[in-house]
Amino acid sequence: MCVLVSCRNDEKDNPVRTVVINYHCATLGEGQQLLLGNSEYHNSLTQNDIDWRMKKTGATLDELKALAKASVREFSEAEKAAIAKGVDYVKQRLETMGVCSLPFPSEDIVFVKTTMAEEGYSAAYTHKTEIYVGEKLLKLAESNPSRFYQTIAHEMFHCLTRNSPSFRSRMYSLIGFTVTGTDYVFSPAIGKMIITNPDVEHIDNYATFTIDGVKRKCVLIVLYSKTWEEASAEEGKDASFFKFNQSVLVPVDALDTYYPVSKVPDFWDVVGRNTDYVFAPEECLADNFAFAVVYGIDGREYKTPQLIADIIALLKEYK
């Protein structure tokens, strides 16, 4: 399936330009094959990652893979129509903005339906050019369309940044982050507590923040605040890492030390205040990209409107 977006030029001499976005909804078998084929991601998971996803201490990667395979579902025809509507809406918004050449992948973006048990019951997530969606999100297509469109745009942002390092670097620079191209290696104590996020393939960027009165280059990451064993002792099987987490800054010259963002006075001045989803620059920007595309500058109130304006200006360079 493809979506054609036409960006018309006022000049009569210039032809109508179109951009083709290829996508399809995976069958059960294709979805299972794609999900289990992400071996690089699975092999990067820590014991904490596996325990939290399996909701038990000492779980194995094989158990998680089995859960992931069992979580994949077939799309109903109505759900396929919802995906088509969501993609079409995002593309229509881009057309209205005059954005015709964003670096979408040439191959199909593949939507896969799962229960989301394999990723802590998140609404959606991505691997490569694959967008995984849950039933809860699909139901929003009818009950809360704008939220549904926003999530589709958010996940498509991850496909864009993976496909184009240049686009990724330009977007990251809007909130002061520099992409180095080399992943940082943290101390074992920090590394084992990092929440591995399928949407964040590389932790290779930094921005400058004020730490104890001194400007320092820091990496933004998110950590588990407790192990599964500790959290489940408090809240039982309902414990979620979306509650037991903390966003922190790690100085690039001290990769064994971290500072909670709540202790950094200029943190929100750097990343903006439009979203609280600041697990990583990638997630912060995906939200802001989605806001810019779905709502524009005037479609909702923003605490940091300049960031939305900057994103729109950058997108319009992709005429």
C-alpha cells in the first residue's frame, strides 16, 4: 500500500510533486518473523530489561522471545482501515504544510499488531521501519482520533530519524543536542539500570546543562529506579517501569556518575516544556514533531511554542 502526497507549486510551469509513502499491515506470521528478527535489540537487553518485561526475577531471553511471539495478533479489517486513516491524516497535514520530501524509508513501513505485553504494555513502539501497535491505541482511532494521529506521527518520526542521520542531527540540534555518531559506554553500575528503549537505537548525543553551577556536556538517559524484584514487592504484578524510572544526565567526562534531571536547574530550558516524555532526546522530539504535524502552531497551547515553530520551519525546508 502507498500514500501519495501532492505538494502543489503556485508556479504554473512547475509540475505537481508527489511523495510516496509505502506501508502495509503485517499478517500474524510476518509480524512474528519481524519481531523475533530484531536480534540486535534482543541481545542488547539487560537482565533488568528482561525481568521487567517478563514480570519475574531471573527470567531468560528465550522466555521473553516466546512471550513476544505469542503477543503478535492479526489486524481486523477495521483496524487496517484505522491505520490507513492515521497515515493518510499525517500525510494530509504534511501536504498542508508544504512538506513534500521528508526522508521516509523507500521500503514499506510495516505495522504490526501485538498485545504489547513484550514491551510493558506501551501504546506503540518501533524497530527499524516497523511500527508495533496495541489494541488500546487502535481503539483510539474512534474514541480519540487526534491522540491516535499524534501517536502515529510520533512513531513515524522514529522511522525518519533511523532512515536519515542528517535529519536526525538537524532535529536534535533544535533542543541543543549534538550527535557524535559514537555510542557512549557507561559504567556497569549505570549500564545495568538503563531502560533499553526500542525507539532509541543509539545513545550517541549530548547537550550542555548546568550541573552544580558548572556547564557540562551530558547524555540524557532513563534508568530503572528499582529492580523488578524491588518494585513488585511494593506493588505486586501490576508494577510498571513507566512508574519506576528516572530520567538522568550523565556527564560525558564522567560516565560513572549521573544526576536526576530534577536536580538540574536549566534542564527544561534546554529540552522545552511541551512534553514530559523526556526518556531521551529522541522521545522528546518525537512528541514535539507529532504536535507540530498534527496540531500546528495554533492548534493547541504550548509552554514552549518556539520549539514548535522551529520544527515547522525545519520541516518546511523539505519542500
